[in-house]
Amino acid sequence: MLHFHLLALSLPFIIILKLIYTFLWVPWRIQHHFKNQGIVGPPYYPILGNTGQIRRMYAEAQSKPMQIGLHDISKRVMPFYHKWSAQYGKTFLYWFGSKPMLAISDPDMIKEVLMNTNNDCFARLKFNPLSKMLFGDGLVGLEGHQWAFHRRIATQAFNMERVKSWIPDIVASTQKTLRKWEESKGSQEEFEVEVHQELHNLSADIISRTAFGSNYEEGKQIFELQQQQMHLVSLALRSIYIPGFRFLPTAKNRERWRLDKETRDSIRLLIMKNHTETEANNLVSLLMSAIEYDADDGKERRLSIDEVIDECKTFYFAGKETTANLLTWALILLATHQEWQIEARKEVLQICGVDGIPTIQNINDFKLINMIINETLRLYPPAVMLKRRSTKKLKLGNLIVPTETQLYLAMTDVHHDVNIWGEDANKFNPLRFLQPRKHVAAFFPFSIGSRVCVGQNLAMVESRIVLAMIVKEYKFVLSPTYVHAPMQLMTLQPQYGAHILFQKI
């Protein structure tokens, strides 16, 4: 009994010591460690770190639109980085709760992080448990042998020859969208389209065709569920996760559970409906039929149905968001730079002719279109940054970085750096991509290294086809109702949509 009372009395003391160690001593020690190396940043606030300041800066930035034609988006889409890098230097330390975050925009250091060949020094950040429901246990969150296994199978599914075989499906989806625009305009010579939503619908249709051999109407429920889940995840990612919170039956958690179950059930139904062993050209069939041999025991292995569902969740979200947003920004840029729109149209007519379409044979001939897409990715990358964490104490550049330091790789800052891209870094100039890049980490919209986006081939081919078909059919300008307000919500998108006026050529 005495032992029990002593334990009961000492337990609160142990908990207090643990809290002091975690929320005061460790942050102070890490702050001191970096300060000795010349790295400073905003002061650490116990428990919350700098999250409150960051949320306020985002809210303030999103309350004011930008001037049309300006592409220096850093202050709006990563306002805390814009402010603190000016105050503390390009490399600085800030705090997400009690976790240290080292902000980096030096291409050499970024290359060292992303091109890490051993894969044992830097890893992706561990999922906030509340965000896992959006991606499942797909490539985005896996590590180690599981990641390598999934990656090999996904790489087979997305190789360039396979992607080229989907070109007729991409063309068919795009033609369907353009016919819809024609029907909706009626007798008007000039008509307005909110292209952001239209391009999301188009990208969704393309994903449904390439993934399941179906169409947007069949996959529509999945996209709507994923869209709702994305908004809940976005809220979660800007808040500190309290261990065990995901198990509490709060209103938001119940909604997350419902969305996750309905999404998985819907994907499972589509897989069962559309997958056959003989129909092996859609993504699901490829994922389900791909076989890997384990060199250790000589046994074959393939993805389970639940693993395929997890990969489909990632593909549904990442594939649609990335390509639709990229195309939205490309149209906005061409609408404000008529000279490049005219040149792009000339190239498409030269390659396809007046009545032709992009094909497997001519897809690689779109040189200027490809440069326009790359310049769009430079100015408006789908992800404004990448994050990693150190898995051990290590040297990065000239810095000694402690274990489990999170790294904020400021992609947008690198893409707009005048020291890398010249004095016109914030201007739209596709011809800058005529020259090879001087540094591998000067431009990394799909990441670089072993974790480069597995869907990059599809995103680039799809973007080339859709952009080529639109500029061939229409000339376009921004609508007077367009408001230039880039916003980071999981991916970079226009806060108020993208209203564009089209005129048939």
C-alpha cells in the first residue's frame, strides 16, 4: 500500500519533468545548437512554437489579392518564409509545436537532401494521423522495403510507353470538354469559363479513364469525397496533432471516418467492376497483375486489393490536383501574355495541322508547349515546398543537424531566385528552358532523386495534350472578373477561381 501511495505521489512529478524536458529543455538545447552555427529564427513559444504566428500570416496574406501580371508569389503562398527569410537569412530555424523546422533554399543543400542515395539520412515527414485518410498507405507515406516494393510496381505502370498508350483516352476526354464549352456558349462569339473547376473535371475524367477504363461520372463520387477530405486534412496540417486525438469521436473525426470508408468502398466497387485480367491497359489492372519476385525466398508477390485501393487514393488526389492546377496557371499565364499564346498556337498548327490532334507519333514534337509548361511549373509549382526530416545526427552543407530535425525545402523561393534565374526571374519567359539548367536542384517541381513523382510522365503528357488542344481551338484573355490570388491549399491554386474569356478561332 505504501508503495502504491509513493507511486501515486511521484507520478505527477515525473509527468511535469517529462513536459519540462520535452517542451522547454530540448527546444532550448536545439535553439542553442543552431545559434552557435549562426542559424537563428523567430523565438520559440512553449508547446505551440510558431504555429499561431504562421496561421495569422496565412490569414493576412490571403485577405489581399495580388496585382495581375505579378508572379512573385512567395509573400502570399509562403508568407512566413518570405518574412522570416528577409529577417533572419535564407536558412533559419522555426518551430512547428515543439518540433524544430530548418528552412532551406540553398540548391546545394536541397540536392544533398533529395539526392540522398542511401535513403538512411533523410526521410519524408511522418504523416499527421489525421491526414493519412486522404492518401492511405500509398507511395506518399510508405518507407523502407514497403516503399521500394510499391515504387517498382508503380514505375512499371507509369513508364513512358504505357503513358503514351493512354494518349487517345486523354484526347477523347479533352474533346468531350471542348464540345461541352461549345454547346454552353450558344450563339455568343465570346464566352466566359471558370477554367479551374473545368480543368479539375477534365483531369478527373482522364484519371477515371486511365485508372479504371471508366469515365468521370463513374468516378465522380470518389473525387467529391476526396475533395471534402482534402479540406479537413488542410485544417489538420496547420494545427499541432495531439496524440490519440484521431480516436476521439469529434464531429470532424466522424466526418473523416465516414469519408474514408465511403472512398474505399467506392474505389473497391470500381475495381471490381472494371478490372479483368485480360484488360491490362488501365492502371488498376496493371497494379493488380504486376508481380515482384522476392530474391530471398524465391516467392512471388503482388499488391493486395487494399494496397491497390491505397495507391488509387493517392493517384486520385495527386494526379487530379497537380495536373489541373498546372493547366489552370498555364492558361492564366498565356491569357496575360498574348505573344506566347500566339507562338504556342503556331507550333500546334505546324505539328497537328488545322484538323489534326496530338498523337503518339507527334507528342514529343511540342517543344514550345513543353517550355511553357516548365515555365508555369517554375513560377507556380503545384507544391510550394517539400519537407523532409533527418533520421540521424548528420552534416548538411556546413551545418550539424540533430536527429529528427524537420527540413522545409523552399521550392518557390529557389524557383524565383534571381541569382539562379537572372534579374527577370519573376517574369514569364518560356525560352529560359532552351538552355540546360546549371544546377539539378534549381528546378524540382516533381522533386528529384529516388522519390521523384512517379506520375510525372503522365502529368507532362496530359498537360501538353490539353494545352495544345485548347490553344489550337481558342484565343483567350482574362475576364474582368478574374482576381489574381494564388493560395496554397494542399496544392497551389487560385483562391477565387480562374475566369477566362474564350473566342473560337
